[in-house]
Amino acid sequence: MAIAPILKKAYWSLAIAGGIYIVFLLFLLNGWVQRQALYAHNVPTVWWHDPNKPEQFGFLKNQVHPFYIDTPDGENLFAWHILPLSSYIANENALIKEGTSSWEDFATSTAFKLLADDPESRLVINFHGNAGTIAQGWRTDTYRMLTSGPVEKLHVVAVDYRGFGYSTGSPDEKGLIVDGVAAVRWALDVAHIPAERIILLGQSLGTAVATAVAEHFVVNEEIEFKGVVLVAGFSDLPTLMTTYAIGGIIPILSPLRSYPFLQQIFARNIQETWFTARRLANLVRKSKNVALRIIHSQNDFEIVWTHSNTLFTVAANATIDKGLTEKDIDTLKDHHDRGEYGWTNSWMTVKEDGGRISIKQDIVRHGGHNRITTYPMIVRAIASVFSLGEPS
Ligand SMILES: *[C@@H]1O[C@H](CO)[C@@H](O)[C@H](O)[C@H]1NC(C)=O
């Protein structure tokens, strides 16, 4: 007799949860709601930290310089320039004397000169994932690792997309690509760093931006970067949405797994598609030389690592005019099992015109979705793209 009320209670809880989920889904058909969920840029993290005070995040005085990048459509993007630690130490007296860095004086600062006037400086332009700011979570650890690592004179520029942190505007796919292009234009035209000294690094949503930006420059301006590094990427948004869970916890379309028809309806209604696999294939096809690094962890609960397999396969396939099957690529790629580390795949092609294509993939066991960006496989990938040596 005591069981019935409990069942009844369970039934009602389920019904209520199901009802809330259906309302959530209906809301998700709306483009504005979709953008809020996808970009999560309104999560107000600047309330409890201030990206205008980089020392709050453990940097040395004036090691990081905040500044703004203007976009051609009138937005102002908040950005950070992070000095390589070795350059900082060598120039510490001059840097400290400049007082508190403010974005107005960046162009005349010692930090800017160390980036722009040194013919050996190298630059990583970092495109972060959704939510928060350039100073969010593990992101600052990534900059610290890159600028303290084995790559000499490696500077980092990190940028907040429109609508994030102190940047103006509100995000959408087209706008984020404009922002990424503007950040690169700043590096090329203002800091005068040639593309062969620039690597684009993206994580999560940032992989979609980095790929679209690299494709833009190859297709429209015949400019090729030294490399593109994609961490925890995804093939496209409609596919991702069928498995994605916000923060690895709140599922979006995966509860509809048993109803592929319903999943399709929602997937088709996603307005921001971010067809990254397609862009990546085009990038590889149009480039003379490509160095692509694809990294993903198996315990990434937000974006399942198989997305990075799609990216690898599509990129490798694009090196062969007539195309290959997935099975061909599986057989032909150079595969190494690295035990507890995970495994690596690589694909090297020399094009008829002498261009070299190097695509490498690390599927690691550990690192999750975000923390992986602080792990040494990232800096190692960047070192290898700058040809600092790496075993096959
Ligand atoms: C490879 O590319 C060709 C077109 O060149 C396409 O028909 C084929 O489906 C692709 N294969 C894979 C595995 O993506």
C-alpha cells in the first residue's frame, strides 16, 4: 500500500521534468535563445574578476597588456597581449617603469615593440570557447604555459569576441568570423607579423572560429598561416547538438535519441550551423602548405572526441583530389598507440606543386573539455608546427 504514493510521486516528477524539457525545446526553436545557449556570453563573469587587471590572474606586472581591436563593422574587441616570459625577464626594468599598462598606450609600449620589432617573434592568436572572457577559467593557464614554454619569443594575443566580456556587440556566426579576421588583420597590419610566424589556436567554439578565419584568409587573400591547432573541436553544430550537454551536464537534444525524426526537426532549426568540417576541407584543398593539429580528450563530456576524428578524416580526404573512403584513410594514416596517453594519427602529403600537408591528431585519455588547454600536448603541437622537432 505504501508503494503506490511513491510511484505516483515519481510519475509526477517525471511528467514535470518532461514538461520543462518540452518548453525548453520550444524556446530553443527561437534564434535569440539559441544564441544565448550557444555563446553563453551573458554569463557575467566580469563581476568577480577584471580582465583589465591581468595581475589578478597571476601574471607579472605588465606581462599582459589589455588593448582593443576594431572590426570593420564598428565593434571594439577587448584583447590581451601576453609577453613571453623570457622576453619579460630580459626587459623587466623597462616594462615595470611604464607603470600600469592601459590599452591607450599599447602601441608605444615596450611590450608591443618586443612583438612588432623583433623579426624572430612568433605569435599564437587564441580563440576561446563559449562563455566567459579571455580571462576565464583555465584560459589564463594556457597563455602562461605557451609563453613560458620551449618556443622562443612566443607571444600570445587572446581576443574576446563581440558580446563577450568588455567587447561591444552581440555574437553570431558571421560576426565571430569578422572578429577573428580582425584579430588576424591587427597582427598582420598593425604588429606587422607575417603569416608564417602566426599560429591560430582554438578550443571548442574557438576551433570553429579559427578554422573559418584560416579558410577566409586562404580563399580571399591567399594568406596561409604557419599552422592551425584545434583543441576539442566539433564537425558542425547540428551534429554536435544531438550529443551536446551544457557544461557536460545539461543535455540539449540527446534525450530525443530514440526519436531521430524529432531530433532532425530541431537540428534543422539550428540557425548558427558552424560547418567546420566543410571549411576545414576547403582550407586544406586551397592551401599550398598546411600544418594542422587536432587534439581531443576521450573524457571530454561536452564534445565527444569522435568529432575530432571527423575533422581529421575530412582534412586528410581533402588532400586527395579523387577523395578516399573512411576505411582507406584508416588504413593509410600513420597510427601510434601511446598507452595511457592515448593515441596519435598523422597524415603527411607532398602536393604536386611541392606544398607539404601535415595533419596530426592526438586523442588523449585525459584532459576533459577545458583543462586540456593547459596540458603540454598543446604547446608541443605548437612547437612541432614551428618545426622544433618531434618524433614521427
Ligand atoms: C572524400 O572526398 C570525396 C570528394 O572528393 C567525397 O566524395 C567522399 O565522400 C569523401 N570521403 C570521406 C570519408 O569524407
